[in-house]
Amino acid sequence: GKWLNPKFAGTRIPTLRETLEFTKGKVGVNLDLKLTESQSYVIPDLVAIIDEFEMQYQVLLTSTCLTCLEMVKEINPNIQTGYITYRITPVLLANPSIDVISMKSSFVTQSIVSQVHGANKKILVWTVNSRSEIERMSRLGVNNIITDRPFYAKEVIFKLTADRFIVTLLKVILNS
């Protein structure tokens, strides 16, 4: 914590249990698993903790380790999994162990969003902080935006959605 501000010196990172206890029933939780295949032995314990808190429907586990995600689905198919990638392939989109594709926003195009949605999967993008990129991702129809500025992103998306609604309403009124 002291890298942010000296007053946070000594502040510790919460455990997974503490985090799940704090967030249960409040917000969705995206756990980015920084694991390699050789570290996948932790997956059963991780899934057990998620099950202990009954948060299978509130947690998304994302990773670049496909083996890890496949293990999660074998243990508990109700936990949402997301594969972090820079490109998509038909094999990836057909993999039943992947519910979500997670990509850096600069790689995402309308074609990618259409392919992901066509495979009945969701797409989340990161790290989207500028107004123009938030608007672009919203227009493309991504399912989730990861940002360092959540309140700002919500405001931008609300305005964009409200503007679209007004335009649609005017078209209906003027064409009647």
C-alpha cells in the first residue's frame, strides 16, 4: 500500500476468503488466475472456497491457462470461466470450458464481437479508461468493460444509451 500513499504502509492484501465474504451478494467478482499449467494443482482448493461461499454464479475465473479453466469446469460446471487471449479461433470458440473471451480492447473489432456472440459466449474487454474507447466498446456490443474508472464508464455508457433511446424515440414519433 505505501506505493500509493505512505498512510497505507503495512496494509495487507485480503485473502480470497475475506474478499469473497466482503463481496458476496454485492458485486460480480473477476478472479484473474495468474497460473501456469504446472500450478493448476491449486484449482480444486480454489473451487472449494468458491463453493464454500456459494458464489458459483457470482464469480468469473479468467486465465491464460486453458488447462486451469478446463479443470474448473470439470469440478464445478456452474462457475463461469473466461479465457484471456489476443486472438480467437474456431477451436477456442467451440471449447465448452470457455464461457467468456477476455481481450485487450485494442484487439476487439465488430467481427470478433459477432464471432464470440455467434458462439454463444460473452466478451469482456480491458482496460478501457477513455471516453472514446468506452463508447467504441459500447457500440461494438461487448458484454463487460474492465476499467480503472467505473463511475466514469457508467456515466459515459448511460449518456450513450440515453442518446440512442432519444434518437430511436424521435424516429418512431416522426415516422408515425
